[in-house]
Amino acid sequence: MSIEKRVEATAKNIEGKLQEVIGEVTGNPSDKAEGKAKQADAQITHTTENIKDEVKKILE
């Protein structure tokens, strides 16, 4: 498990949520879309780390 990657992904998720809200408030669809994309990327990172953890458990 890579704690660093999980922390980075969490930070990216928060950044994405903020950007999405700013896009919603300002009416900027580009910011909103970029925020959602960052959140999706963060979720992919978390899922990847979860899979790595499960594979490691199986191999032990």
C-alpha cells in the first residue's frame, strides 16, 4: 500500500470537488468538467491501490 499515492489521490479528489463547485457557482462548465475528471482520476488511483493491496494479501 502506498500511503503517498493515497494522500495524493485524496488531495486531488478534494481539489476536484472544489473546482467542480467553483464551476457550478460561476457557471463555468469547463471548470466543472475538470473537477469531475480530477475526482474520477483520484478514484482510479484509490481503486488501483486497493487492488494492489488485495494481490499482496493473496501472495503472502
